[in-house]
Amino acid sequence: MYKIFLSLLLFTTLYSQTVNFAEVLDLTINNNKELKNQKLNIEISKLNIKEINAINYGKLTFTEEISRTNHAGHVFNSKLSSREASFNDFGAGDFKGSSSLKVEPNNLNYPEDRNNFNTKLAYNLPIFTGFKISNQKDILKLQQKATEVKYTLNKKQLSYEVLKAYNAAVVSKEFIKAVKKAKEAISYVVKSANAFHKEGLVTKIDVKQAKVYELNTNTKLIDAQNRFDLAIAYLKFLTSKDDIKDVSELKYIYCDISNLDNVYERAYKNRDELKMQKFNKKAMEKNINISNSEYYPSVYSHLEYGFNDDRLTLEDDKDYYMAMIGLNYTLFDNTRSIKKQKSKIQFQKAILDYEHLKDAIKLDLDKALLDLKSKEKILKEKKLAKDLAQEVFDQSTLMYKNQLIAMTNLLEQEANLRKNEAELIVAKFESSLALAKVATVLGVDFSNTIYNK
């Protein structure tokens, strides 16, 4: 039995894990399915560029057409294409002994059924498209960059959510420690009350009041443990790692805000949303160029080499070739100017969206900085309040021993101490989130800026 217990203990030690924020963040980023999906979008955007590049190399196709018909035109054309046409196919025999040109040649109008095999290779190449392909390629490159930036943006947003979840687990753990500490203190109060009651110094009601308070503290411990278990369960979900059992210390995200003069420019420079909007603005400008391409002629070429016969063949006397260069130019199409006007409007909208986003970022930064300032002040006050509440409780404990105050007064001061401890823990949590929010608004990458406060 002892060996089994030892084995279980060893297994639990080996396969349970206490993680810090860096580990949680790394696991989440590597295992997150949405980020993996976004990476696939990046690969698709790269392939889109390769696809547009491939258009410049043209298209080579092989075609095998097999038909059988008694259609007069098709039969004669197939014979002519295979170089087998004769005057008899024109119905020359029907003109013998006749001077009329109105004779309807039977062989020409009612030919026998014929098979036709047309084997060919064709190569089509766009020579000039009015710069449409080059502008589309530029747009696809901008879309690829935007997709890559979107991946970075999603990763940063996920990092902020991971920080909240991780610090929530740490705070839940601190609540457990605080309640356990309170339980120890109340247990000491209960023992003191029992001792005083035996000596006849206090009444039975003091003992009962202390015992009731101890029972309530037990329920708080159960609730705190449940909150911690829920927080750990959420971390397991985020990281896709089921052996997480505990977390280490609270984490703060560092961002230098000592120089507020350039803080807005830093936000504009680093925010991925603004980068994406820049790419969108450039893409809308390229769309105007695509609209202009409608005013240029398009030049294309077609090369074809093949064989035509009533059977499948590769004989030299049955082959043919065709080389063609074509030009297509639209003389009048009033929709071109309308499309161009729409493209210009889309470009103007992109400019306005960019400026609006800058204003929104400035507002977000102002709010984040004000919130951080407020939360740091609150944290400072809560630390002082907690220390003072501890002193009051210690003094009250001493006064109760000396029978200077009642049990209700002592328990009231103990409750006030635990209330201030809880508020201090919450203040630490909110301060960490406020600092992380500033970092997020500034576009900071959490994975490179972690430190303990």
C-alpha cells in the first residue's frame, strides 16, 4: 500500500505543472486554432500572388476533339482541314452535261457520315492588359501584408486575454491564501474564547459568535477554491494543456510611458489596426489605376498547333499551325467613368477611415492612461488601508484579551481586515490590467515585455 501511495505521489508530481505567464502565453499562441487558421490565410494570400504571376506566363492547353456527323458544312470542313477535299466532294460529277449553275451537287449537300479527330496544342498569352495585372498584383501584395499584420493583431489581442485569465487565476490563489490566513486567525480567536469561557471571563455567547464566524470563513474558503479551480480550467482551455495545476506570481506588462510627448506617435506607429488601414488605403488607390486600365487597349496572342483527320494521327501532312496577335480596344463605354468615380470615392472613404481610426486610438490611449493613473492611486491607498486594518485588528485582539472590548467588536475588526485584504488583491489585479491595457493601446508585444512588479 505504501508503494502504491508513493507511486501516485510521484505521478502527480511529474505530470502536474505550475506555470508562469510566459509559459501560458507561449502554449496558447502555439495551440490556438484561430491563430493557426490565420496562418493558413497568410499562405493563401501568398498563393494568390503566385497565381497572378502565373498569368504572365500564359496558358498551354491540350485538346482532343472527336466527332461524327453528316452535317454538310462540318463534313466538308473536316475534309478540307485534313487536306482530303476533292472536286468530287464539291459534286463535280453532277455538273456533267449541264450548263446551269443551279445544279445542287449531291456529294456536297448529302455527304456520307464522317469521323473527325482534331488534336491540338494551344498557347494563349496576354501581352498588354492596360496595367491591370500589375495593379492587381500590387493589391494582392498589400492584402498579404494586411493578413500578416492581422495575425500579429490577433496574437496581441489574445495575449491580453491570456493575461487577464492568468492574473485572475493568481488572484484566486491569493484569495485562498487570504481566507486560510483568516481561518487561522479565527481559530485562534475561537480557542481564546473557549479558554476565557472556562475561566468565567466571557459568556457562552462569545464562544458561539466566534464559532459562527469560523463556519462562515470555511464557506468562503470553499468559494475561493472553486474560483481558483474555474480559473485553472479556463487556462487549460486556452493552452490546450490539461496538466496545469497551479500558477506562479502576478504579472505586469511593461511599457515606457515616462515621455508622454511622443506616446501618441508611438501608438500610431505600432498599432496594427492602423497599419492594416494604411494597406487598405493603398489598395483603394490601386483600384483607381485598375479603373484606368479600361481606357487602354488590350493586346493578346494565340498560338496553335494540331492535327486533323478522320482518325487519330500525328502524320506531318495532316498537321497545321496558327499564330495570332489580337488587339481589343473599347471605343465607347460610359460605365468606365462611373467605375472610376466609384473607385475614387472608395479611396476617399479609406482616407477618412484612417483618420477616424487615429482619433479612436488617441481616445483609447487617453482613457487607458487615466484609468491606469486612477488604479495606481487606488492600489496605493488600499495598501495603506490594509496595513492600518491589520494594526487595528492586532490591537483589538489585545484589547479583547484584556476584556476591554466585546467579541462582536473583535469580529467586526477581523471582518474589516479581510475586506481590506480582498480589496487590495482586487486592486493589484485591476492595476495589472490597467497597465496591460495601456500596453495594448500602444501596440506592445507582450511576449517581449514581461516583468514582475
